[in-house]
Amino acid sequence: MKSTRIASILLLIAVVLAALVSCGGGSENEAVNEALTTAGDTAAETEVTTSIYDDLPTGDFGGYNFRILNNWSNFAYTSFGEEGLTGEVLDDAIYERNAIVAELLNITFEIQQLRWDDNDTALKKSVLANDDVYDIYFNEGSFEAVHAQNGYVVDMKGINSLNPDAPWWNQVATESIRIGSPLYYLYGDLHLMYYECYCGMLMNTTACESVGLETPYDIVSSGGWTIDRASEYVKSGYLDLNGDSTVTADDQFGIGMHHHNAISFITGSDLEIVERDSNNLPVWNGLDDRFITRYTTVAEKIFGDKNLVCNGDTKGIGSLDRTVNTMFGLGRLIFFVEPLGALGLYRDCEFEIGIIPVPKYDEAQDEYYSYIYRGAPAMGIPVTNTDLERTGVVAENLCAYSLKTVRQTYFDVTLDFKRIQDKESQEMLDIIFANGKASLANVYGWANFAGDLSTRIGKGNTDIASFAASRESKLVAAIQETIDCFAGQ
């Protein structure tokens, strides 16, 4: 865009100079003003017509039937336009995006949506039979990691029609699951379940205010939402609602979550369980002092007092058959750490809901980092695909028009709950989406190290040195197996 502005300025100067030379017996000021207006209009037109969408790849594919294998989720929005126009604003925005791309490229779409395990079976079956059934596909990240490891997907780095650096693809999130040089998967705007899998802190603002706490929007915006500040909120959040002096599911808790989502605080504290070397290959360097200090701080300050945490281990939760999800729906939690897709479960709650990011470790940490749940789908291309350049053109256009026409609709719908349509939550979503990272160790599931570590931190268990030592040999072996698989492709 800079070159466009420079060209516009040069054009403006040239037209004005020409007007000065040719004004003759007329009014010099009048001629110059007319020239300025004409040149300004021309410059404005040049500025408007030049955009990030101008360089999208094009083509006429003669009515080709573009085949997509989509995933179904039990907690997140996964529609890719399968149902046609439904009258629901988000469904219709996606369907219309598909229609735009279909007309531009002269293609049709065939979309098959299967549950994650059936999706996995269908992809494997087609690849092992060397049968060209799907052009692109989506499934949960943990399945896709196995597919990449087994050589079922294409390295997209060599597809000229794809531009992974374009703003409709998310480079930070993609790099968080990338191993080595190949580019097997891309996160981007074309599949909305990707956004649904960002973990944040769903907040019961009504309960927050009931214990005398201000909603922490301003604290987040100022960069002060840290483990220490969050700990103050968690400690203040407990109320013995029935007055029996016993911690039960009838009480209010400061925070609740499923154990596997406690890893959000590891990512939020800018920690990586498994590092990568200079070749972008996973390597186990042990848990250094920085990791242990931050982990221990979170375990103690957020999860150390089991009476304040509703995670399934709290007395009375299981016996009353109240899941953590139910507890939030009943208004019994200040914070609920969960993928944002869970918001759809609480449209009719009788309390106000807000959204904030998981806290930073401290104020010295520059950014908030959001954990992307391992179920988030990225786009992959099966190795059976026979025309990669055509696939790249279609995928690039789908993702670009998702940014152009679908993304804002999704943001609006995500916040379309009773009394939640507020400016603060919109700003919080921007912060949550700004720096999302998947946990490489969790996506690949090496020795279930990341999963068990998440459970331990969620239970306030600070003894991780002995845990790491007991798992080290299995973890290293699992990582090496993945590296060997990639090297053999």
C-alpha cells in the first residue's frame, strides 16, 4: 500500500504542475483548485481499488466439484455450508461465501461432515487405497498430527497458489504446530471451529460484582491481569451459599474447569513444555528453573486451595451429578476456563456473561497468550490430491473471503447472548485471538506428558521435578519416533 500512496502523491504533483503551466488567461487559483480536486479523486480511487484481495489467485475450473471432508464437534461450531441457507445469520454468511467463490472459480462444492473418529477413518481409508476422494479436509488437531506423522498429507510449502503469509491465515498458530520445514497444516479464517477452540475465561459478571469485585476489563487492557491479580479474584469468589460451613456443589466457587484445560495457564504464562531446536524439530531440554518457577506459582496461587476450585475433585460435585459446565450455567462460578465454543451453551442464562483472557504470568510479560485446544482443526490436503495448484487457488479464495465476509459475522454472533453485547467483551476477544498457540506436546500427545502435567497443575500439585524424571525416557522416545517418521517421508 505504501507504493500506491507514493504514486498517488506523484500523480497529484504532476497534475497541479500541468495546471499551473496551462492556466493561461484564466484564474490561476481556479485552475489549481480544479486540478487538486481531480488529482485527489484519482488518488482516492487508486487507494480504494488496491487492497489485500487484489492478488488472489484466479482460475476457471470448468464446473469442477471441489470435495471437502469436514469434521463435526460436540461443543463447537463446525458448519462449512453443508446445509445451504438456513435463516441463521452465520450459516448463511458461510453459505454465501461458498457461493461467491464457486462463481468466481466456476466450481461446485461437495461437503461431507463426519464425527472426528469417522472422519479419521474416512481419510485413512482413502489414502491407503490411493483413492482421490477429498481435495481438502479438517479434523481435530490430535488426529491431524498422526496423519502428518504417517505421511497422509501434502507439504503445502511448495504450492504456488497458496500464500501462508496472507492475513487470512494465522502464522503464529500455524507455527505452533509445525515441525521441521514442511507445512502440513494451516490454521485460518476458513473454518470457524478454529476460533471456537481458543481458551479464555468465561466470566459471570453478576457473581463477580456480588462479592465486591470489579469486572477486570480495565485491568486486562492495562496489562495488569496477572497470576497474582487472578488469584485475588479466585480467593474472593467463594461463597458458602447454603450456610452449612461445608464446601459443596451448592456453593459458589472462584474458578472452575476441566483438568485438561488447566494447560491454558501454562501457555498463558509463556511456557512451552517441549522446545524446538534450530531445525524446528522438537527437543526435550527438561523443565528449566523458569518453567518450574512459573508452573509452581500458578499451581499454588490459582489451584492450591481445593476449596476454591471446582474441577470435579471438589467435595459434593460428583455426588450431585453436577458437571463443571452445569455449575457455570447455574451461576456458581466466577470464572470458567473453557474453549470459547462453550459460550453457545449459555445463551439463556439468568446472569451476565463476560469474556477475558487467561492471565499473564506477570506484568513484565509483554503479551497475553491464549491456549488453542488440541481439537482445533487446521486445513490439510491428502496426498491423494491430483491437482495441488487448483486446490491452492480454491483454498486461498475461501480463506480470503472468510476474512472479508464471515469473520465479523462470527464475532458478532459469538457475543450474541443475553446482555453480553458490550464493547468490553469485543475488546477482550481481540486480545484473546491476537496470540493463540497450540501446545505442540499436547497436540502430538507424546507419552501423554502434557495431558498429565495439565491435570497436575489443575490439582495444585507442585511436585513436577519427580514427575518429569519418571516420564522422561518415554517422552524422549515418543518425540524421536515422530522425528524419525518425518525424516522417512
